[in-house]
Amino acid sequence: MAISQFITFNIMDHLVGIDIKDVREINRILEITPVQHAPDYVRGLINLRGNTVTVFDLAVRIGFGKRDITEESHNIILKKDAVGLIVDNIGDVIEADENEIEIPPANLKGMKSRFVEGVKKLNENLLVILSASKIIEYDGVYKEKD
Amino acid sequence: MDEIHSKNIISEFVAESSDHLESIEPDLLILEQHCDQIDYNIINRIFRAMHSIKGASSFFGFDALTRLSHAMENVFMKFRDGELTPDPDRMDPIFQGIDKVRLMLSDVHSSNQIPCDEEIRKINAILEKEMSNDQIVPAKDDIPVTSEPVSDESRDDSVVNDLINETMDRIAEINPIFISLKNNPHDISTDDYKALYKTVHHIKVGARFLNFRQLYELGKRLEIVFGRFRQMADLVRKDQADILFDGLSKVLELFDNIHCSNDIDCQKELLKLDFLIDEMPKNVSVETKAEPSDERKTPIISKTTALSNTGKLAPNNKPEKSTSPETIRVSVTVIDSLMNLAGELVLGRNQLRQELETVVRSNPKLNTIIQNVDAVTSEIQEDIMKMRMQPVGNLFNKFSRIVRDIARQLSKEVELIIEGKDVELDKTMLEGLSDPLTHLIRNSLDHGIELPAQREKNGKSKVGKLQVSTFHEGGQVNIIVKDDGKGIDPEVILKKAIESGNISADRAAYLSDSEKINLIMLPGFSTAESITDISGRGVGMDVVKTNIEALGGQLELESKPGKGTTIRIRLPLTLAIIPSLIVGSGDLRFAIPQVNVQELFLIRVGEKSRKIEKIGDAEVLRVRERLLPLVNLSDVLGIEKKYYTPLTNEPMADRRLKSDDRRNESIGAESEDPDSTERRKLSNDRRSSWRNDVNVVVLKIGNNSFGLIVDRLYDNEEIVVKPLSTHIKDCRCFAGATIMGDGRVAMILDAVGIAECAKLNFTEVNREAHRRNAIEERKKQGRKGNFESILLFNSAENEHFALTLEAISRLELIKPDDIYRIGKRDFIAYLNESIPLVYLEDILPVKPFPKDMEQYFMLVPKTNIDSVGIAVSNIMDTIDVNVDVKHDKTTPQGLLGTAFVNGNLTMFLNTVELLELIYEHVPAL
């Protein structure tokens, strides 16, 4: 009966959520220093009160194109490994009971399914729940583009 | 509330006392080393520390602690007064006592349950021993050193003891003055006399209260004299000082025998003092007559005013109170948060500065204010960063003690050499290093350094050397622990490793010596035959290694049997501050560690002596008759190039493809390039045009160097390195990241990585890249790779042998004439001794060696016993191979097995077995 809370945001047409327990903070530190030769999903590094945080473009990470940074963009800092996720906007916090969460359907359009932990049916649409630990996992098989 | 309060006080007491212990430990060691020549500052420091521990613990009712520290205090008193010398035998119980005190402090609330009678007994024994030798000092049963419970009868004593303790404390403080009273009274300042005055006053009051008449009389007179002298210190004559000295000595004597003090004759001293008082001018004596019963502070205050009224007599040579600088304790979390806040402050300042820029013109005063705020903010940030850094000396100091104790325990003689105490490391890292380093030092002492007799036998000096040094190198902090002991025998390690099942015998056969030695770092490995107090509990080097790796460091072990062992720890720069050059590419800034920067060039267009030339596609710069390959940072990183106009400081896109185009443009004056007209507008003299200047940073990698063209040069800055997350660790151009003064993140460039990315063909770059790749490779594959360098050779013509290069000490060309035949054995002169020459057929079932050759080779395998030579007819090759050597029951002793190498069946020799066979075969020399 465990109830979890999810921070939600939009990526393309999807409503996406991340367990609030994995999130350290949400901020608008968007002065990102790019890191050349880094994987495409790595946007760069930010200074979070004296510590460097690697910032991902979450859209790229889960299989979409690069997003522009706008007025609405936010940086979700995860608790583990000092990783930040750039998202287009921040929505509500949605609660979900454990048994409301279903396994992800096979046809999540354009999204790399390995990052998806489950989905929750809402009134109008689906909430796609991402796994923070999968997102920060390093693939290691990055090839340099020459 | 009260409870919390007292808890706080107690924890304060514990922290303070621990500090005391820590600070006096080096002092104790010095004391012991120079026991014939006592430095009074040192002993006073020790004495004070011990006394304050004692005082505070008795206040809180930690009796055991009180008794123990009191016992030690007594001994220190004897040391100080020169009645005892702090030689090692006497210091042993002291050190044990100190350890006990430390133990008690670690759990102060149950300290009373910790048995310490043994320690106290030993400490008291120091005094008793002395007394039996020296009849002058009578027994002093009055001091509550013994552990007997407080009885009703002794209640009175406790007051006496309080007086004694407190007075002793005061006397300790005035001790240096006391000494100079005897030796050079002219050095004593008014302040010193004030201190003396205070002390004797205190004694006088106490003595009257407790009815010690003689003490009171003496104290009274001394007080009067000091009270006068404190206003005329420079007028005190030698003979007067002598009288004072005698008086004070008498006071001390009375103290030592306080209970029978009334019976001691001090008529002489009293008379002398009376005489002195009569002789002294009376004009300044008015307020010193203050009644003894007065509040003690009153005379002091009035005296201070008197001093300021006279307005002179500045004391120059006050006795040194303590050499340690003043400190306060601050919790690390506070420092961390301060550090972050300072960062925020810097950001705020920068924003403020930007916003104010527009206003500054109308109000120029703002400018200086901004600059001031600027400077202060930077300094705050710097200082806070420094707070976390601590010199490694803090950690190393405790090693002196460890080395001393262990060496004494093992009856070894060891000299500890510490180098690089000033290198600073982050506090957390320093703490993490404490355990592994201690372990390494223990190992060296226990297993490494031999007993003095053994060392002498081996032709080494009796005193073993243990060296701990720290230095910065290659952007890393290196710590080296080196001893000149007996080293590590790879074969012993191997044997143990096989016995304990850590490695299979098959695999073991392929290991090089250094690999064998490194087996010592396998989990649960211990070679110790018996478990000793000091080391060898079976959790050994693997723990050290794990600890170092947890700090992000690396550990390398190198050992030569008979010569010693060297352990090198490399710690990453994380949190270490390194000076760096900041350069710009495009909009971005990058830091280059200064250690990599060789020099800087600004190449102006048209400069004849230095120009950028082109060889094929590659740009080079001629520097001191050498060609320096050039690499453009923006190209390597794929950043759009920019320059900054000197007028407006605005970045502009650079459209040239190669930096050497600048030269072409400047020469081709009639160029059709539309840019050039535009450029002409911006600059009158194209030849010195800013657009054509090139900044080159010369980076060195080993012996090679290359020029890095950057768009812009900024200042030098000290940066704190932040590690890269795994996601960007593969970007080889970067060694880390840092946070700049304005709060933005900047990447730290890695010279080797850049050279590699730019495909520069340096041997060293290649080697380094190769090395890194190899490490990567090895990490990936575990220890699968068994590549080894082997020497292929023949004995008889058609039989092929192989031996790993690791196992070979030397190869020599020999002639049959060099060989001497004694009995049935051949010998040969080698390195000024004769060693047996062995033919493989003598010990292995192989064809005979062709002895008719004009010259042949001798192979000397590595061994730490007696050298032998193996006759070799022909050396074929040395190659790197990865072969499966077949070993079965038919393999004769002395061989690892056989394998096909280059199509030839080759016998792989097993040096260990081979040597055993040889020693069996050749009778002992």
C-alpha cells in the first residue's frame, strides 16, 4: 500500500514523472558549461553551490531530440551521483499507490523503454514513470565521433 | 538544561585534553631524544598540558584520569627540575600512561572503570627508583598518587594538595623566569616580575590559610620584593637576583616537604630577604603593601595602571609561553557550508558588479567600493578553502611515536625521515590516509627492517631507515613509504598465495616477480608465521589498498629482496588546490595545470623570428631551432573560434580555418579576401593587427612538448579540482572540472589527452596513451592477460629453451678460456667472485652442451642466494608471448612445461626449481 509521489513534467507529448524520493532539489541553475566529446545526452556541468553537477538533457537521454532551454526549463537534481536533468517544465506532484503502477506498455513511442519503470493511468493520459537509477547508469559504450 | 550544559563542557574538556595529548606527543619524543639537554619550553608545555588535564578531570570527578595525570605530572616536575633525565626507560611508562589517558578520554564517562593502577605504579616507580638513588629528596607520601580511597582523615590533605597543585601550576609558568633569575637577571622584564609577584602572593595566601608559617614568612618577603621590582626591573642587580633565587628555591623546597615545612630552617633566606627589603628604595612600595586578604586581582590592576603611567619598560623578552598558534575548533559541516556560501557570495558579487556597471559612470566613487568588495570576497573564499586543507605533517607527526614504540618493542633501531610535511591535503583525505599509512609503517618496521645485528651482518648500517615523503608530481599528490629492510621475497609470497588458495599453481608460473610481490595485496593474505602484536593479523595490504582506492588513489609496491621496499601512493588532485593557467576557446574557459605549461608565446603577425609554418597539413612553430607542433584547442574540441576585439572586448567569430592563414593574409597584401578590407578598417597597421596575433601555450608531456593555440589567455588561478562523473570520464581531453571565481564551471585540460585527440605522434604520448589503454584493458579483462617477455635460447643446437626476462639477472658473453675447472665442476669469474657454471644437461634430461664453441653465453638467473651461471650456446630472441605452457606429470623438475613458440617446441624453465636443482647438484661453496 505504499504511496509514492512523483514530480511530473512534459517531454514531447508525454507526461513523465520521477519518484520524489530520488530528487534532491529542483532549481533553475541553467548556466551550463558544455563538455566537448561527451555523450550527446550530457549537456554539461553546472555549479551547485560549490559542487559540480553533471547535467543531462533528459529528452535526449530517453530517446528524443535535443531541447532548447527556455524560460520554463528546470533542472531536477537527483540525490545520487550529482546528476541534474534538464526538463522543459515542471508540473504537479502526483501521488500513486504501488498497485496503481503498471508495467510499461510495449509501444511507448520514441522512448527508450529501459528507462521506464512503469506507467500510471490518469484521467486523460498516462504518466510515464522513469527510473532515476537507470537514467544515471553509465552505458560505458560511448563511441567518439571523429 | 544544566545537564546539557555540563555535557557540552565535558565534551569540550575531552576535545581539549585530546588536543593537549596530541600536541605534547612530539614534545615527549624530542624530550626523550635530547634527554641530556632539556629544553625548558618543551617540558613546561608538557607539564602544563598534563596539569590542565589533571585539573579539569578532577573538577569533573574523573578520578582515574586525575590520578594518572597527576602521577605523570610529578615525573615531569622531576624532569624539569633536572632531578631526573627523561631517558627512554623512564619514558616508556610515561608513554603508556599517555596512551591510557587517551583511552580514558575516548570514553570519559566510564573512565573510572578503566584500570590504570599498573600504569600509575610504573610511573611512580620512576620516582621511587630515583629516590633510592638520591637521598636528598625525602619520601613524599603526601601527594595523592596512590589509588587508596579518600578517607576522612585525608580530607585536610585534599586542601593542601589543591594548594600544592595550583601552586605547582603557577610555578611551572614562572619557571623560565626562575631560571633566568639565576643566569641573566637583566633579561627579566617587568611583566616577569608581575608573574612572580602573583605567584608568591598566591603562595603566601595559601600558606597563611593552612598555617605553614615558614612558607608564609618567605612568601611575604618575596612578595614585597617582587612587588617593588616589577616597577624597576632594569635596576635589579645580580646579587639581588641571587637572593631572590635562593628564596624561591627555598619555597620550592618547602613545597616538596610541605608537611614538615615548619621544621625546615630558612632563617638564612629570610634574613637575606629582609636585608634586601631594607636596602630597596621605598618610594614605589606603597600599593604593594596591599593586605594579603584583599581580592587578588586588585593589586594586579593597580599595577597595570602604574605601568601605563610610567609609559616605558616595554618588555621585549617575555618568556615564550607556547609555540603553537592559537586555534579554535570548528565543525567541518560549518566549514563546508561556509565554503558554499562563499561561492554564493562570489556569484552575488559578480551579478552586482554587472548591474552596477551602468551606474558607475555617474558615480565614480562606486568603483573603489566595488573593487574593495571584490577583493574581500575573493579573499574570503580563498581563506575558507584553506580551512579544509591541512598539512600532511599533522598526520605524519604521530608516526614518530608509532615508530618509536614499535622499534623499542622489537628491539630494532629505526630512523624515521619525514619529508614534505607542508604538502596540503583535504582534511577528509588526510583522515582517510591515517589508517593505511599507519599500517604500512607497522609493516615496514615489523617485517621490513631487520634486527640491528642482522643488518650489520648484511653490511647495512645498524639503524634502519624508514622514509615517509610527500610531494606533488604530475598533478597528483604522491606519498612514498620507503624502508631499507629485507624487502619482500616474491617466491615466499607466491608460495603463501598458492597455499592459501589465492592463486593456482598453474597461473603462478607465469607471474613476474613484481606480480608475485603484488599478490600480497590479495584479500586475507598474510605471510607472518605467527601473529605478532604489531602486524600480521591476516587483514593486511588488501585493506590498505582498498582504503587508498576508496580515496581515489593508487598504490604501487616495489621491493628488492635484501634492499628494501618502496610503496608509492598516488592520490588524485580531488580537492587539492593546483595553480593553473586559464585560457579561452570560443566563449569557454579552460584551466591548464601549471605543471604542464612550459612557456607562453604571443606570436605577432610579421614577427620575423617566430612564425607559424606549415608542413603538409600540420602547423608548426619554430622555437629555438626546433619545430614545435601546434594544435588548435578549438579544433580539438570542436568549438567555434572567437577573438576578442581590443576596443570593445567583444567576441567575434573567427572565420579562418587554420591559424597559419593569418600569416598568409599578412603577406598577401593584395589578397582578394573580402575579409581583409573589413579588417583594414579596424586596424591601421595590418602587420600588428590584433586579429592576427596568436597565443600559444607550450605544453610538455615528458620530454616532448607541443604548442596549444588558444583564443585567449586569462590569468593564473588557483583552482580546486572536482572529479568528473562517469558519464564524462571518457572525454580524454579533460582531467577534471573546476569552479571559477564567477561561479561557472570550467573544464581542466589534460595535456596528454589533447595530444592524443590531435593525433600528435609523440613516443611519450603514445606510451602514456598505451599505458592508459593497457590499464583500461587490464581492468576490463581482469587479470586474464598473460603476456610475458621471454628469452629464447639454445643449449644444444636443436633444443629450444625459454625463460621469462623477469627471472634473468644478466647475460654475459664468455670464452672457454675464462672457465676454471675444479674437480668436476666449472667455475667462472663473475662480478669479482667465482660462480659455478652449470650446463643444462647436468640437471635436466637434455642433450649435452656443445663445449667446443669459441665463445658462448652465460645466463645468470635472478636469485637472492648464491649466483650461478647457466651456459647458453645461442640466444635466439626475446619476444612477448601469450602461450599455454603444458605442464603434466611427465614434466621434469626444473621445467614449467613445454609450449610451441614460433613453431618450435620450447622448454620453459622454472628458475626456482632449477636453482634448487643446481644447489643440490653443486656442493656448497
